[in-house]
Amino acid sequence: MTLAAAGTVVIPALSSRVTVKDSVYRTLRDLILDGALPPGARLVEAELGRQLRTSSTPIREALLTLAAEGLVTLSPHQGAHVSRLAYAEIEERLVMRDALEAAAMARVVQNLVDRDLAMARRHLDDMRRAMDAGDARTYRAAQRASREAWLAAARYPRLTKLILDLQDQDARVSLFLITRRAERWAADLKASRQRLDAIAVRDAPRATAITRAWHDRLLREIRQAIRRDEDGVRALLADGPALPAETEGGE
């Protein structure tokens, strides 16, 4: 699938306030994370240049940056493609997020002020409304904003950015494996609400435990979805057949 073939994809005009390369990068990144460019979609420099009205140099630079983030795969013979999802990478990112958020949580509950909490709750309400409306894109944006609001209380901006970057990379997991199932989507919102409630009463261990328990459950459900080929998800995966064996008492 090429960008041109995805007839409903609308590429916004590039902003004059940032470099062309950054505009190309942000545009393509958003299209990938929102699923408009699905895993496996082909990215042809000439087509991208025509639609974005720019030369090949900023496009090539943007693709290299996206490849470094794991969102694009570059091949000498096949060109650029949107990277397929990989269960092993999903699991690794969730483990990393658990560890980083646990490290931040003590400072979050220590420094949290009413303004941070109120903002996080407003975005949580936005998540609920987006779920009720079936709007996965708005849900993802509100979820990111809510997490950013309470993470900011740690006063570690680089740590916050690292956690949010990892969450961004999992946006496609949410799109293809969470928000397509009502019960999974509701469980995701519930975990976000319970964690924020724990943060509000300054209970760092409980907030951390809630996140880890949800991620453990999510990984189990992702494995189940892959084994059932739920909604044809295996076609989006690089390692679908290579799932880890379940331990006794698992699925």
C-alpha cells in the first residue's frame, strides 16, 4: 500500500514555523500513529515529495528519524515501509514504561499540586467522552495529555519525555488491539482512572501496582488476540508466530 493508494489520507500543509524536515517528520509520524498509514504501508519518496510539495532531502531525513524510532523500516531493495508491530517490542516497551514510571512516581506524589491533578482529571474526562463516541484518535491524545499532566509533577522533563515517547510508540497497539474491543477499551480507561485516584491520595505503590497489573493483563490479551488472529491482526505483525510459550495456568 502506498501513500497515494490510501485515498482518504489527507496530508496537512507544512508549517512555516518549523523546518521542512521537522514538518515532514511530524506529519508522517502522526499518520503512522493514527493508523492512516498502517503497518506494512509502502512509503515512496517521490510520492511523498509530490504530496508534501517538498524535495527528497527532508523526506529522506524524516524517514531516517522515523526508522531510528522503529516506526519505519528501510530496505536497500524494498525501500521504506511502515514498520510492522512486533510482540517482543510491545512487551519490552511496557516493561520499560513500568520501570520508568515507578522511578518517577515517588516524586510525582511528593510534588503534585491541585493544578496538576485538576488538569489530569479534565483529560481523563475527555478520554471517557472519546470512548463513548468511539473516537480512538481523541482518546489517545487525551490519554497522553492526562499522563503528561501528572508526570510533570516529577519535575524531570527528560524522564517525562522518554515515557511519553514510549507511549506514543504504543499508540498503534491501542488502535489495533485495544480500542477495537469495547471491554478492552473500558478496562484501559478504568486502569487510568484507578491510577489517578491513587496518585491523588499520594499512594505511589498502589499507582505503580495498578499500571503493572493492567500491562500484565494487556499483554495476555494481546497474545490471545494474536493467536486468534483477531481482526486479521497477524498481518500487521512481524513476529506473530513467535509468541512466547504460556506458562501453566496461562491462556
